[in-house]
Amino acid sequence: MSVKRITFKSFGVSLVGDLYLPDGFDENNKYKAIVGASPFPQVKEQVLATYGTEMANRGFIFLAFDYLGMGDSPALAGEHKQSRYMFRLIENTWDAVSYLGTLPFVDEIYGLGVCQGGSIISSAAVTDHRIKKIATVSGMMAADGFQWSDREVTDAMIDAANASKQKQYETAEADYTAPFGLTDTHSKEEFVDAAEFPAMAEETYSYYGKDGFRGPSSVENYTNMHIGDQSMQSLFSLCEHYADKIVQPTLVVYGKDAPTAICSTAFIEKLTNDPKVIAVEEFSHVDFYFKPEAVKVSTEAVADFFNS
């Protein structure tokens, strides 16, 4: 397996990606290619690096890239980094598919999304039939905040996001916040002790915390801080409302006992394309990000599905 740094155009700027190539890669041959979609608020060196390696070792080409304003990819002129806006993520994904379509050694193109990436890849696939199959792992598919939260909660999020948007417009300076309450400096004890749901907080910290598996101490271009107006887009999700319009064969992998399981099951209920579903009892949401035994289950399932 080897990795090649690439760039491709989206919104008129060059997004930065890593192209994972299988062992013995020959540009005169044809390969199945996968465009990866990452969890919020990740960069390409996190979950996508894990899945890129695993899928390349299984014979696929895998594209991991940083969305507009994330990681090594620039923000638009006059805008700020860490602006992971949902509609742009979908268009970035369409452009990633276009890039893969220019490579002479690419045959069919598939989509693989983890956590929020599941929503991104599914939303993109509704009207992009160049993506021939899709797979989601721990997918935050039914992630519409208006569906799962009451108006007191959503109105507070909207008020904060609106104020941040206005502040950034007036000052031309970034207004950063920690969407999940986890900063780059929190200790595990500080974060878990203050959490409403300690078990979920501990799971989150195990990956994203400063001492976590792929937190800011181990991934140089990653931060837990994000643009403060994020909720103006992240409060509503497209893919769950258009699930019945997805025609591509679909695989859904999730932890049956994970607190986010309902975000996969509610999506599955709306699909009309006879999806393949793998619900695993022994793994939770974040386990599929990095724990070898969980990643083995998900990547083998995805490889079998894309090869079938």
C-alpha cells in the first residue's frame, strides 16, 4: 500500500487529499475507487487514514481529502478555517468524484462515509449516479436537530450561531467554539466529569481528546475548535429526508447498542432500495473509528459489498 498526495479543484480552490493505492499498483490496470467522507469535525489523517489503509490493502483505490476550509485545504478568500458547512461538503464530494473520474486507472466509483460522512455521502449520491454503491459506518444519517431536539434547545443553538455569524461579518475575524464542549486542552477528567452523559463523553475523549487516539496532540492539523455559526447548517440534515430517492445499492453498518444507533435505523426505515444492514452488538459508535476488531468487521463488510 502506498499514499500519493493529490489536489483537485472545488469552489475554485485546490483541495488537498491523499490517494491510497493498493500494493503492486499499476496505472495500466483498472481499479475500483472509493471516495471517503469523514466524521465531523475530522481531517483526512484521522478516520479516513484508517479506512484508506484498510481498503487499499483490500485492493481498492481510496481518496481521503480535506473539505474546504479544513486541514490542509484552504478556506475561500475572506473566509476562515474550520468552516465545515454541510452543503459545501456535498459539493466537495461531487468534485472528488469528478477528480476520480479523470484517472484512467479508475473503473467504478463508490462512496464510504463514517459518522457525519454517512450523511454527506448519502446526500451526494441522491443526484450523483456516478457513485455506483454507497456504504455508511456509524452513520449519523437521521441527524436533523429539529427532529431530535425541542425548540428550546434548537432556538438556543440558532441564537448562538446567528450571533457568531454577525460577529464574524462585522469584525472579519474568526469566532471559534467547541461544538461538543471539548477543547484542545481539556484533560479526560475535566471533560468527563462535566458531561451530562459521562459514558459518551469518555468515548468521545478516547478519540478526540488531547490524549486521545487521534486528537490534536497526535494529528498536527486537527483542532476541536470550530466556526461558531456551524449550527446554521448542521441543525438540519438532507439525507434522511431523501433516503427514499437513493437508488444505489446501500450498506449500513452500525453498533446495535451505540447511543447513535437510531440515526442509522431511522434512515434504514426510509430506504426503498433493499439495503444490506449489519448491526453489531459488541461495538459502539467510536469503536468503528479506530479499534482494530471493529474496523476489521466494517472494512471486510464494505469490501465484500463493493466487490459483489
